[in-house]
Amino acid sequence: MPGMKRAYESLLREYLKTFPCVGVIGPRQCGKTTFLETLPEGWKRFDLERTSDHQIVASDPELFLRLNSHHVAIDEAQLLPGLFPALRVAIDAQRKQPGRFVITGSSSPDLLKSVSESLAGRIGIIEMAPFAWSEVHPAKGLSFASLLTDRKSKAADFEALLKKPRGDLKAVHDYWFRGGYPEPWIKGTSRFRELWMDQYVRTYLFRDVARLFPGLDQNKFRLFLQMLGGLSGTIINYADVARALGVSAPTVRDYFEIAHGTFIWRRIPPYEKNAVKRVVKHPKGHLRDSGLLHYLLRIPDTHALLGHPQVGRSWESLVIEEIIHQLTCVGCSFDYYYHRTAAGAEVDLVLEGDFGLIPVEIKHTQTVDPRKLRSLKDFVQERRCRMGLVINNDQTPRLYDENILGLPLAYL
């Protein structure tokens, strides 16, 4: 959708007033380069994937930054590791001056290592994602994230203040099936989406991963990538995956680290704090973009999705990504977990931040049986949470209990 405003713009403006350097990281093709176009007039942009720009910066990074000491944006900075020590020197020369540099990067393991070693305390990081539901269908007024991060808000406030959905049920399911990568949204057709996804996976596998990890067994990792569709939304047992692939458990751990570090997979750790019951300690995980998941699962359309065995897992992953996205866009500091006891009681998402501890149950259905919310209610009661949320496909928000709120995704 041409001209679509990204929800990160306010956060970028805030960080430019705060930090000497801002880093925008995220998966390839999520819109980082286009996002740089929102910088104010007068900023100079260099793309390190362009040979001429790479030569200009790489020939002498320190000299380049002395000649270009303010309002410089460098795209795909991870391609030039030598840039980061030079950035530290340039920043320290005028440490109190904010808003001088912006760098972007995809395929983050090397990038984040360079940032942590060279730019700690000098950079504000924005983790960017493909289009969220709240960006595809923007709305005015109070947002879900603003209410969630307000420690004084209660479940009844969400019901009273979130007046209108961002779109109807058809729009929700259309976004869910297609995912959020900008290019397929802009060009629209199902055929283009299929071709684009195929090329995206090939580029990710044969260029990005091969360049970052030259010693990697490409055939095994390709099989692993195909397996991620079936593993998405599940609790991960590394030994089981290793046996299926015919590799060692440490190798599988490395594969998951690569997938997580390059932003296509999200690892969700178990919530173990203040455990009053024995809990499952394996991590959970999912593919971050629902469109990529459905492509890997060979799901052709929304009708096939609704009849697919993984429909519930896919919906859960979509909701988790939307909530994380909205909190990230307002600059909220938080952690996320899942919770499951050895007896099988489970909470799909546990959020912990300055706003407190909030458990979230996720249902694709419109009607939710209150008896199936026992795990959520127990979690709220045992840990004295101010509220618990149930994200579903109901027609309107509704209270299931004094501090348990049902909220349709359309209202997020």
C-alpha cells in the first residue's frame, strides 16, 4: 500500500533527539530502506549493497565519518564490520550531540555483536517488522498499547474505551493469511505473492544465510527451514528435531539461533518465575510472519487455512506478533514468555514490563467457554495480575470476569 505510514515514525523521532546513533534492524524486505525516506530533509543516505556506496564508505570508514559527521544514514551496515569501531570514534568526538547517524541492518547476529561491542550506550535500537495489522488498518483514538502500558488501566477500561474495530472479520482473516511483508501488499495479486515468497526464501537461504555462515550445510539447513512450518507454534525439543534431520542436538540449536537471529523465527522462553507448580522448561517458538508460514505449509487461500490442522497455532502466532509489535512501536521495555505446567495448564503469552505482569490467552473462536479459562484465571490469581486478556474473534470486547477481558483482534 503506497504511502502507508509506519508505526515506528514517532519512536524514530524520539530516538533521534536522545541518541547519537539509531539502529533500525529487522528481516530483509520488511521496509527498512523505505523507512529511511521518512528522515528529515538534508539527511544523506548510503546503501552498502550498492557497490559505489560500499567503496566510498569502506575505503576509509573513519575519514568517511569525519567528512560526513551529521545526518548520515547507512543502509545494511552489517556488510561492513569495520564501520562500527569508526562510528564509536565519530560519536565520541561529539558525544553529547544526538541524532547524527542512522544505521539499518538485516540478518542480525553479526550486527548485534558489533553494536554491543562498539556502540553500547551510544545507540537506540528499533526492531522493525513487516506490516502489522494495526498498520494495514490504522485507527484514531486510544490504542491497545497505550492502555496496556498504563498501570492504572483495568480490564473494564479496555471494554469502555476501545470503541471501534480497525476492520471487519474478513479484513482480519485476509491480513492473517497474507502476512505483513510490504511488497506483496503493494502489488496485491495471489500469483505475485506466491512468486515473491519463493524468491524471498531462496534469497534468504542462498544469499543471506550462506554469506553469514559460510560453513553451514546448505542442504540440511534447507530441510530445517521446511520443517519450521510444522514446528511453528510448538514447544521445541531439540533432540527430536535433531533426530528428524539426522544432525546433532548442538547443530539444531545453532540452526534455531540462526533463524531467530535473522528475524524469521521467534523463540519464546518459558515463564519460570514464582512457580508454584512444576513447569515445562523447553522453549516455544513460531515463524514471525504468518504469510511466510502459510507459504511454507503450502496453504493456498483463507478457506484452506481455516481447515488446516495448524489453524490454531498460526492464529496464536499472529496475535503474539501483533502485541509484541505494538508494544515495540511505543518504545516499551518488556519481556515475553509462555507458561505451561507439567499437568498441562497453559497460558499462551505472558508479558512482563513496567506495566506489570499480564497473561494472555489466544482463541480463534468467537465464543469462548469461561470454563476453558481456568489456567488464565489461576495465573492471574496466583500472581495478583491486574488483568488477564483473551484475544479472540468476538464481535465486541466483553468482560468474562472482573479482571478477565475478551478482546477481538480487530480491536487491537
